[in-house]
Amino acid sequence: MGNKFRMFSLCLFVLLVFLGSQVFAAETGSIIGKVVDKTEMPLPGVTITATSISLIGARNATTNEDGRFRLPILPVGVYTLAFDLTGYRPLKFEKVTVKLGVDTVAEASLELSEEIKEEIVVVADIVPLVDSKTANVATYVDSKQLDTIPSDRSFRDVTKFDPGITGVRFNSGDGTAGDGLPSIRGEGEYGNNYLIDGLSVRDPKTYGTGTPLNFSAIDEIQIISDGFNPEYGQALGGTINVVTKSGGNNFSGEVAWQYKSDAMSQDEADALWSTEKEYTDSHPYLNIGGPIIKDRLWFFTAYEKTMYDETVAAKSVTDPETNQIVDEIASGGNEDDRNNFFLKLSLQINPNNIVSLSGTMYNSEIAGQGTDELRKPDARHTQLTDQLRLRVNYKSILTDTTVLEFKAGMIQRDLDDQGDLGNRGPAEYTNQDTGVYWHNYDNLDNNERDRQDVLLQATHYLEAGGSHELKAGVGYYWANSARTIEFNGLDEDLYPGDTFDGGTRYQFVNNEIDPTYAAVPTLYYEHRSIDIANETSGMSFFIQDTYSPMENLNIMLGVRFDTQDVQNNDKQTLLYFSADESISPRLTATWDITSDSKNIAKIGYGRFFDITSTGLASWGNTASPYAYRMYAWAGPTGDEWNNMSEEERDAALHNGDNWGDGRGNTGADHPRREQSGESNPLYYDPDLRPPYKDEFLVEYDRKLTERYVAKIRYINSHTRDLIEDVAYWKEPGSLEQLWVIENWDEKKRDYYSLEVEFNGHPTDNISFYLSYCNSEAKGTNPGQFELAGFQSQWGSGNDVGVFGDHLPHMWWGEGLGGPKDGNEGWYGYLPYSVDHQIKFRGFWRAPYGITIGTSLEWNSGYHWSRRGYSDGYGDYFTFPDGRGNREMPSIYYWDASLEKAFTFGDRYGLGIKLDIFNLTNSDTAVAYVNQDTDNFGKTLEVQEPMSVRITASFTF
């Protein structure tokens, strides 16, 4: 990493030296408009001055010969506009709202002064409810709403309020009742890009949200579900863009303590994964911002501490058929200790040049992981993280028509996972029927992930046959991930010296004679240690022209490409995507039908590409990763096994002659399956292409009044050229396998939705957002890691998985898809697909310092599948009934918040806030046992029960 970081630092220094003040962060919006006189004639030469508590100093603009003006790169917030022209009465607009990435339109009319010189003050109350310039579909949640609407204090959780977004309240990856990443436009957890202050923070390996951002530091969140402008890229789903706070000319801050406990929660409803637990969840936090030098240098800083302590009661595990107790899970404790620190400095060099530096430091220790799962104390684990994120953002208005932007950043993440037993000798044992883990944790897992980005872009406004907003940008990114896994079970290696000496694990099933008898062994794995180091880098370029041939018509035409070079641990290029392979054309049109911003028709088409994760390169490491041998049990079963003493069973379990290929052959040379570089090497197709999505949009927006708007839209998209490892025979008539990472036609995703929105702000103190969505997400593979059933510990990857591993006539490949056999039931409704959704959020700042917020979500139920058993993998990877042909029951969530503020003097306040989650204590099932076992169809997890969180705060 050292050479890369030094090169990054040198490039940053050189660019700063030569560009001087031409640096900017995409954390802003704009105000545009026109000034006329009372006869509707344009007024050139009008001076417009914008001021706001969000803006350092003031910003000026002057109208051109057509009376038009533009105030670009304004921080989000509420502004006052002053219009001044000699001979005319001064005019002031108050309460003009600027949102992230939006042009707020302000039209003014000036009166001749004659003898009256007094200024005219208008409470304009301009809020951009519709965007008549672009066809991008985005919603906005500002800091006021963030403080009001109940959430878990993460920008990930806030995305759940948007129409069509699924997978947040229900984790479609692991079947739990929360903490899922959003699926946008059917692309799953891996489909999104996450931006903080204009640069991506997406994890290069897992595609998650990266280093957590302190919630108190968020100024506004822009959730872009359809970003047709080419400046948005490297995502097949959506883009979540977060801008952070910058302080102000006056000191202000908050000290608060947030608290939640089991005493303030209902008991969890009965389900296989339900647990009786006692817990306390405390979050003390503080933030302060203000001037270091007024109108010149501001700061904002925030710190949050997480202290979570949980005690889980002992749990009896029963057989679902007989209801007999077959196992016991001892009680245990879980401790979560986290620290999150954020700092931002903003410097105005002059009114047209502002630089900001920001950083996040985060660390955590989460001990006793698995206490609320079916893990016995010796199989629980601890997660440790240390993370750092740095940003430099600079914005410059070069001239009245040209803006230059520059941004650079780096992220470092160290994540470790280790067993609480602290002994690598014992192996992890798993009961496939009950889902219980015991004897040890699986491994020691160490991860390092780094990312560096540099982006330079320029915007130029041109009048030529109409108006043009020309924008172009070029960027460079570099990311790497390194991972080492040391498996436990060193003392239980049955075949030492066979090169698979990196650790072991064992799987069991309930005794077929009686489930209360001793569980019978079924599979034995021996591993090699994993040591992976991969990196990826590339260039991004985009250019776009938003052309307005007439005032009521805007046409955006643009193109983007993203190159990518993916390398293994030996710096060998495994795949390279060139510019011509990722050309992404975009075209949109918006038509103000009645030329009054009340009836807007939109149409859009775009091709979207994404870069691949570093995980795809791991299969090209010089030492094949994830190498193992799997053996099937050939020893005693039933009564014979049960009647043995514990010592005899232990001896039989560790007798290598009791394990083999399941066809009568036993011993080290007869594994049931082997995955390794020798047995099934993977080859990268030299003609590999980046996956892409084609998307089409039609929308109509109706501005009912200045405070209400309704929208209806139709979205259709198709994702193709998805990457998979596909199995072939090396030669006709040969039994030697050939595995190729390629673009496979059978692997695909399709999506459509019809959405209706109605939102507004009836008064200054009331705001609401209501939406309905009818959608369908289908495909062969979700855009995320997919477990082999929710009770499984492993599954199928996003880029390389078990789909496509079918070799014709191979006994272990049935149902896994293959070149000659098609998708074999894999195509269908994806696990995050929901047919119908209704969502509502709103808040009311009532009299007497009371604020009420609420959110309501109803959906018709997620799709789910029966998972069939795959002999070769020893787990549930097939879809005997077809994917997604079952549907969970409809479900609703109702959350609310109530806050009372007490003010003292001009600037001090005390606040008490109650957040109530699942207000009616609904306990609908969110996950079922989907493996085709005796447990199939049993409720695995239900909604999280009603809980209350209290926050006490002091503001100044």
C-alpha cells in the first residue's frame, strides 16, 4: 500500500499546487432564476446577494442581458436573496431552500423606485418540490427530518422510507429482522454506491457502506434511485449521497444521552430464532460547531459512544416434528463498545473559493457475538475494527459561467474476527437440522481494506441556440483488500500431511431413529489457510450537456465510462475493462407542459456499469483461496451410533476410515468433493465484459400548489453480462473439469415498478411524504451474497457462486444450472422482491415546543423459496420448486416519535424525546426455515418487538 499512498499524496499535492483554488466537493445545490420588471421585460445588471447560516459570508451574482442569474455551489440550507438595481425598489426573498444537487428556481419582479425607497420583503417560501431540469429520481431528508423521524441513527436506515426500496427492515441476505442494506431497483445489497461529501465510501470487497458516519454530522441525505446524469456511476442500483455539516458564524452544539433497554421493550414473539434477553443500549453523544474566524473559517465536530450490554437467557432447542427438546443453549453475554469521532474544517479564501477538510475515526469491539443466535458459548466470537476516513473538498467559481470542482479522499479499514474460545485446536461443530453451533468458532478472520479517490470536474454555462449546462469530469480510484483466514480445528485433522492442514470443521444431523438421540456426523471439511491480497484501479470520465432550446424544455445528453484493472496478489492483471467496453450513454428530456412548473413530463434512458469488487480477483490468487476437501460420513448411524459411549463416538468421529466419498470408498484419497487450484482451477475469460443495466423511465409530475406535489412514474430495467464461474468438461469424453469466469447469458436480473408519490408541507411546521409502489424484481441471482438457506453458515457469492457449477451427468451438480441445462429453476422472484408497498413519513412541529414524527410502512410480503439439498456441496443450494414462488404474509411497521423542548433565553434548550418502534407490537414472520428438512416452513424470525428509546439533550 505504501507506494500507492505516496503516489496518491504526490498527485494530490501537484494538483493543489497547479489548480490553486480550483477544488470543490459535490455537497451543494444552486439557485437559478430570472428578474423582470412589471411589464415582464428582462432586467440585466441586477445584483443578487445570497446569505444563509449555512454559507460562509455572502454570495453575489448579476443578471445577464436576458435577466437570468445563477448562484452555484451553495451549501444546502435556507437562504435570503436580496435583489438590487439602481432606480428600482430593493427586493428581498426570504426562506429559499437549497437542496443537494438541485437547481432551486427563484423568479423576481422589481418595481421602479420613484419616490418610495423602502425595501420590499417577501416570504417567498420557495421549496423545490419538483425538479424541472432533470429526470433523475431522488428524495431528500434534511437534518430537521433526521432529528424527528425515528431511525437507528444511520443513513443506511433512513433509505427505508423511499418508494421501491426493500431489504432494510428485513435482511434478505441472512434472514434477520433488521440491519439490511437497501435494494434499489432490484439490484440487492451490492448494487449501490455510497457517497459522503462527494466521494465514494463503498467497501471495495463487500460493497457495504464503509466506515460509519457519525449521525449528528449529517446535514442532508440525497437518495438517488435513478441517476441518469453521467456524473452518477459505478452502481447498478442507486446512489446514496450524504453531505455533512460545516458549523456556522455562531457557536452551537448539543450534548445528549440516548437510552434503550429490555425494560422498555415487549417480549420477542415465539420463533425458532427468538431469544429471551436483557439488554441496555446507551449512546452518549455531543457535537459543536462555530467560527474559528467569523465569515472565514468554520469548524464542526461530533463524537458518539455506543455502549451495548446484552444477556441472553438459556434456550431449549426443540425438534419441530415431535416438539421434543433436543439441545440446550447456555446463557451468555454480548458487549458492544464503539467510538465515532468526526471533524470538519471549512475555509473561505474569498467569496468564490472555499476548501473543506473532514475526517472520521471509528473503532469498535463487539464481544460475545452469536449469543442471540444458536451458538453455544464455546462457538461465539468477537469482532474488532479500526477505521479512518479523510476528505479534502475545494470549490471554486472561476467566472460567472464556469465552476471547477476537485475532491480527494482516502479510507483505511481493519476488521478482525476471532473466536472467544481462544484455542485453535477444537473444530467448529454444526447441526444442520437445528442450526446449533458448538465446540469452537470457525476461524480467525483478518481483513484490511483501503480506498483512494481523486476527482476533477468542471461546469460551464453557455448561451448558444438556447442555454447549455456543460459538465465534464475525470477521476482516478484505487482500492485493495487483503484477507487472511486461519481455520480452527487443528487438533482434529484426520489426514495430516495431505496439504489441507489449515483447519477442520464437522457437520451433524439429528438421529433418524429419534431426534433426542445423539446427533450423527454427516460431513467433514479440512481446509487450507487463506491468504488473499487483491487490488483494483481505474479511470472514470463523463461529459454531459443539459440543453434548453426553449424555456420549458430540457434535454440532457451525456456519456460515461469507467476503466478497471483487477490484479491478484502477485500484481498480475486478471481482467481489464477498457473505456470502449464501458461506454454508458444517457439521454433524458423534461418538458414543462404548461410552462409554469406545474405539469412536468419526463423520459429517460441510461446504460449503467459497475466496477467489480476485489472479491472477484481472489480466485486468481497464486494460492487458490477457499480450498477444502469435504468427506461424507461412512460410519455407524441410528441406534448403533446412539448406543456407543461418548468416548467411542469421539473415537469413531476422528477415525479417518469412517469418512469417504459417499460411494463406498473411504480414506484420505476419497473425498466427496475437493475445491482447490489443482482440482478445479479457474480461468478468466480474456473477453470478459463488465456487467451492465439498461434502464428506461417515464414520469409525470403535477405541482398541485406551491406546497403539494404528486408524481407517477414507470421504471423498467434489465441487467445483463453478469459474471459467473461456469463448469465445463475440459475435453469431450473427459472427466476433467474446466472452470471459467465469464459473462453467462443465463445469469440475469429484470425489474419493473410503477410508483405514485404525494408529498408536501401544508404549513412551515408540517411536512409529509406518501408513496405507493408496485414492483417486481426477478432474476437467477440476487445482487448480494446468498446463503444456502437462512440457517446455513455459507452460501453463493455475487460474482462467483454455485450457479453454473452443473456439469452434465455429474451426480453432485443437479439443480445448479449449467451451459447445457439452463437456469434449472434459478430464475424467479428475488428474495428482496415485494409486489406492493405503501410508505408514509411526516412530522409536525406543534405548539408549546412539541414535535411529533411518524413513519408507516406496509408491504404485501417478501418472496421466498424452498431450498433443495445439493449432494456435492452438502448444503441447500437448489430450487426444486423454482425461485421465489412463495410469499411471506403482508407486514406493516409503525414507528413514532414525540419530543418536548424547553427553551431558556435566546439559545439554550433542554429536550426530552421518545422514539417508539413497532408501535402496535406487530409480530408477523419475516423469515422461515427454507431448507428442505423437517423444519421447512417453520417461522425462523419475526418482527422486532415494540421498544421505546429515550433521548435527553441540552442544546446551546
